[in-house]
Amino acid sequence: MSGTAVVPAVVIAATAIHAAPEGFEPGYVLALVDVAGARRLVRLEMGPDGPPRPGSSVPYRDGGG
Amino acid sequence: MALRASADIVVAGTAMTRFGRHPERGLADLAVEAAGAALADAALAAEDVDALYLGTFLGRSLQGQGVLASVVAQRLGLGPVPTTVVEGACASGGIALRHGVLACRAGAARVVLCVGVDQMTNAPTPAVTTGLAEAFEAGVDRELGLTFPGFFGLVASAHAARYGTTRDHLSAVSVKNRGHGAGNPDAIFATPVDLATVSAARPIADPLRLYDCSPIADGAAAAVVCQRADAPRPGRSIAVLACEQGSGPAATAAVEDLCTFRATTAAATAAYRNASVAPSDVDVVELHDCFTIAEIVDSEDLGVLPRGEAAEAIAAHATRLGGEAATVNPSGGLLSRGHPVGATGLAQIHELVCQLRGEARNQVPGARVALAHNLGGSGATASVTLLAA
């Protein structure tokens, strides 16, 4: 079986990139999150209040087996 | 304080070009200017040099120049001496100095020329941003669009969550360093800024704004290192008490704690131990304020200010010239002077040598012990050098 599962991730730190490198459109959010004890840098949609706060929970789409 | 008895390696001469825009000049031109002036400051000639170490990060990717150390050696008229390019991202200059110190200490060379240089303003900013991102480990961070302002935005986010660091705290770093740099003829930004201007500037990577970020620049700096016995002007030579280096992760997810840089703490611990110097002995510091939050974290990592208290102490002017702690970045730092990345580590040495000779523009009265801290990438590498008059 293959697929993905959405699991909770806790935000350690987050930023919104306004000055983007070549090939990227400004305004995306990058967050360092904790997923079941493992750290991941993930890209998120910008929320209405800006990047998510550290300690908050965001959905993380984990790779399925 | 007992200074280490074996502090027999000295910086005999230093120099730097003005940091700014140099569209009419090439990478080698800048390096040759700084290197030649450093040799003159040391009262040494090209034929006295036994080896050259040159730090550059973007020389290949932005300027397409390999073997730059040999190009510079030929232009200076050095003999057929060993020439080596050193790359450690923004710490390339500090690492070049360390290799010079090690070569002298090992007896492999008597006089070593250490040079740092980069040229950045003739490339479009997105290309520079992409080039700088080569300091991240390939595979994740770059592919997601992480930039260095973005990485330090994450550091600021984590530091705020743990220690309550605020917008005003970040702005206070920029105000201090732009104040120190005001009137500095070698700085790209030689004018002060106020708190309101910094706090209202356009966002770059939350929570960092324009004046939280050191500006890209062109420039070079150089130092001549030798045994004290080989220095023609021993009275103007500055002792190298320690010159150490540490390393850490180059991928964000591998950084265990965003509120400290392991490379810095490792290098600082070794430097203090090897020099028999305590943080409280240091009178003046040039540290790697590539972003305002970096100065806060660096101050804590180096023991200049207590862990978790640096932001408030900087805002209370503790590290300003005349403050109660060691003066930090009297040159104006990267935020004011500019950051031609490969040159920065040796520009810090130039400022500190001026301080310890009693000849600095923003002179710290009675300065006797100085510390330089040069950080590369996301803490992938760092150098810490302790100097004494």
C-alpha cells in the first residue's frame, strides 16, 4: 500500500520568506517542526496571522509506506 | 589573568579595502590592494612571504575565478610559494588566518600572508542569495527555498519563544552597530539609524527586516602572520593567544538547538582554554553580526553576556563603547561595515589590531585582550581568535 498520512507536528520555529531566491515566489512559510521526535524543515501556507508560533501544532503530511 | 607564555605568533601587519561597491575592480584587484597594504604595515616585502592562504566563498560561483590564491600571489610578486584557497562560507577569512597561524606554529613557514576577499555587488541579488545558500547542505533546505535571512529568522523565532526576545531587542543591535560605524570610512553604511526606522523597515524573513541584515558588499582584508622574532616592528605586533575552529551541522533539521551555535562554543572553549583567558578578561570583541539575532546568540555563545540575557543587556547599552561589558563591534560590525563574506574574518582582525595598538577610530580605552568571532553558514563552521597587545 502506498500513500500519505497527515500527522500533527509541533512548531519549533517559523519564518515567512519575503526576499526569495531564484526560482521562488516570495511569501511562503518555512517551519522547523517536531514530528514524533524527529525534526523536519517543512513548507507551509501563510496563515492570516503570519507564520505559526513556536509551540503551536500544524498538520504535516508524512510519506506513506 | 596569566597570558599564555607560548604566545610567540604575532600579527605583524593588517589592512583592508573600503567595503562597498567596487564595480570598476575585480576580485584579484581588491585582494592585491589589501595584501600589499598589510605587507607595508608589517614592513615586510613580497620576497619575505613563505605561504599565502586566501579565504573566499563566492569567488568561483559569482566571479568564475578558481586558483585565486595563485593569481593574487603572482600579482603581488611572491616567489613560487605554496598558495591555498580556503573556503568556510562566511568564516573563510577567519579560517585562512588560522591556517597561517598553524603554518607558523608548525615551523612550516616564517611569514604567512592571509587574505580574505569577495565581490558580490556586480551580481543580481537573487543570484547572490542563491550563491550564499550553497552554505546549506544540499538536499533539503535549499530545495525548500530557505535563505540565510530565513535561517536566522528561524533562530530569532526560537530565541523569542525561549527568552522573550522582542522586535525592539533586535532593533537595538542594529542601532548600536550603525552608531559605532557612523563615520567609518571603510564601511558601506557609515550613517546611524534609529529604532523606529529599523523596526519599520521592509520585511525580509520574519521577524527580520532590512536593517536586521548585513549588506552584501565588495572588499578584501589581509593580515601578515609570523614568529615574533621575524617581525620587523615587534612593538607594533600583536600576539595571537589562540586561533581555534569548530564545526556543526549545515542542515537546519540537524541543528539541535537554534539558540546556540555548537561551532562557536567549541571554538570559544578551545580558545579560552588554550590562551588561559576568561571571557571576563576580554576588553573588545568583533563578532559575526550577519543578522541582529546573530549578535545576540553570539554574545551568549562567547560568554560575553549571560545566556538568555544578551538581548536585554545589549538594549541597555552594555556592549556599546563605554558600556559596562566588553565593547562589541566597535567597527560597526557586519551590519554597518558590510559583509563581503570571505573578507569579513580578516576585517575583524584588522579592527582588533588597531584597537590593541591604541589606534582605532572608536578606541576602547586601555584595550589589552581582544576576541574575533567568524561564523560560517548555519553554524557549519566558526573561528575564534584571541589577540593581546
